[in-house]
Amino acid sequence: MHYRGIIFIIFIYSQGFLYSQDTINMIDRLHIKRELKELEGRIEYLVRKAKIVNETEEIQQFHIFFLRNTLFAIPNYKADKEEYLNGSFLQYLKPNYYKISPQRLWQKKKNYLDTSTYIMDIKGNLIATGDARLVSIAFASYSLMIKTAKFLFEKKFDFVFYMGGIYGYFITIKEGKLYVISAFFGEIEMYEWGYFVNNCLDKIVPSQFVEKK
């Protein structure tokens, strides 16, 4: 699971229009609608198997997707700020996966989307966190986690993801706009997209791909 310290996610204040309307629905753009349904089925199975909720209690899931930016594989690639400012980098993103061993020996291993997932009850209260491999209540009592989960429940962002850089800075999309948030040491910061790309690109893009000033 992706915990890497206790840094958690998703606050925002900023604006950045995407470069075209067909980038708004990242689930369709990444062609992961079926895989997302399978992931949520898997996580719900793990939650109920662990008896975190009773059989009739409804749950909600909010995912932070771990994506692969294929631009980073280009030899000698250096990030062009314009392609991040206008959102065109989104077309180069691809999903990452976990390969899960089946319970039965004759079944093949199955790929599930790589995410960090908040699991909440219907009121938005955090009850567990996890991914396709494991769910746990261990972090669900941390105040920052509870606060973040409540915020996610209320704001209902369209898509949230991490593609490299410093873990703890995340990109989100809501109503066709890009935002950046960070959460460190109990503090949540919100950034305007254009300002962040122009001044802090090496926090959302690995520093080796960013030209030194």
C-alpha cells in the first residue's frame, strides 16, 4: 500500500482549464471504466471479508490513481511547462496495475488498478483505507486522514492522481479544471495551477525531467 509517511491528499483552490473538453472524463480517456468497476468490487469484497462493515451497510470509495506519464520514458526528456499549463500532458498518462494472485491455483493472476483508496460510509466517515491488495482500519483513526476523507466526500472531485515528483503533491480535476494540493505534517495547502506549474513543477514532475533554473 502507498503510505510513504503519513501524507494525505486532496485539497484545492486553484484553476487551470484543460486543453480540450475530451480530457475532462479521465476514466474514459484512460479506458478504465471496466477495470475501475472490478477494482471497487475487489475492495468491497476485502472490506466485507475483514468484517469492517456489516453485510447490509453501504460503503463509498474514493481513489487516488497512480499513473504513468509516458513522456518520462522519452530519452533526454525535459518537461515543457506549456504542455502542463494547457493540460496537454494528460493525453500521455497511462494507468499502473497490481498483479494479484488468485485464490484458486488454476486461475490466472489478475491485474487491478494501482490506487490508494479511502473507504467511507454513506455519511462520509472514514472507515478504512487500502487498495486491491489489502484494506485496513489502521490509519482510519488518524485526524488528518479523517479530515481529508470528509473533504473528499463533500467536494466530490472528478479525478485525483499522482504521476511522480514528491509524494504528497497531487493533481485533481473538477469541472474541467486542474488543481494541485499538498498535505504534509498535518497542514493542507491549496495551489493555483498556473502558479504551481510555473514555480513548483519539480514537485509534480520528477526533478530529473525539469530544467534547472
